[in-house]
Amino acid sequence: MSLKGKHSPTESELEILQLLWECGPSTVRFINEKQNVQKEVGYTTTLKIMQIMAEKGMLSVNKESRQHIYTPTVDET
């Protein structure tokens, strides 16, 4: 799916997508730690944004293990 679909990512969503494209499928904790290198972002903030992104169809979630793994479903442009 392309980013030009029905949902344009917000700045925060795009930041998360870029980390996932760069690092591959990841946990919320991993993405949050990467975000905190640049600026302080609360874990629950990252979690909520990634949950919303999954609801919008931008991310898929593997819930088989205790730690949920998020994978982008949109292509990097």
C-alpha cells in the first residue's frame, strides 16, 4: 500500500514509519527508545500512536508473543 492512500500520516506517524522502515518489524519499546535518541517521547504516547496506526491499516501487529511486533503495511516512498 502507498502512503498516498486514504490516510496521510501525521508527523509523529511518519517518524514511526521511518524507524520501522529503517529497523524492520519492532516492538513499541524498541521504537520508543529510538525516538528518545532525538527527543523525549513517553512510552504510552508511542504505544497509542502505533495502536492508532494499526487501526488505520498503516501497521500490522503480531500478537503471538508477549511483546507485540509491529510491521509497516505501507511502502516507503
